[in-house]
Amino acid sequence: MKNEKQSLKEILDSWNRFIISESIKEKFEDKDIGKNVIIKSCCSECKEYFDKQKLKHEDTGTLLQINLADREITPNGRKENFVLVKNKKEEKQYPQCCITTG
């Protein structure tokens, strides 16, 4: 039983590392800078991050910068690449997974 638990833990750790590595691939290219974007918290982890950072869960804006530093957005270590978006009032950084061009 102990070996099964350890094996399951190894599989889950491996899967978590894979998810983390996949999530930080750059989503936008230089040609996307200046485009109108839709900001929407895309999952429960991002919703929690938006709440902690006091970000609106839905907004629109203009993409100003891409591929900022990868940051941890959850206590379990999930990282995401960030982008800079200007909405009506100010510039804010958001996880790229929550941004779509539109």
C-alpha cells in the first residue's frame, strides 16, 4: 500500500510539473501589441488570484506589453506568464490565460 501511495504521489507530482510547464508558454506575439482584448478570469485559481489582487473579473482593454515575468498565482505553485493591459483608467498586469483578443 505504501508503494502504491508513493507511486500515485510521483504520478501526481509529474502531472503537476507538466501542467505548470505547459501553462507558461507564451500566448501572444509582438503583432498582438495594441490589439483590443477581453479580460476574464478563466478558472477558479485565476478567480482567487483576481480577488486577492482586487482585479475586476471581466473587463476590456488594450494589450500594451507581452511576456512579462512568469509569476506564481496559486499556493500550489502554478505559474503563469503575465501581460500588461490598459483599461479605461489604468494599466494592470494580468495572467495571459485570462486574456483573449477581440
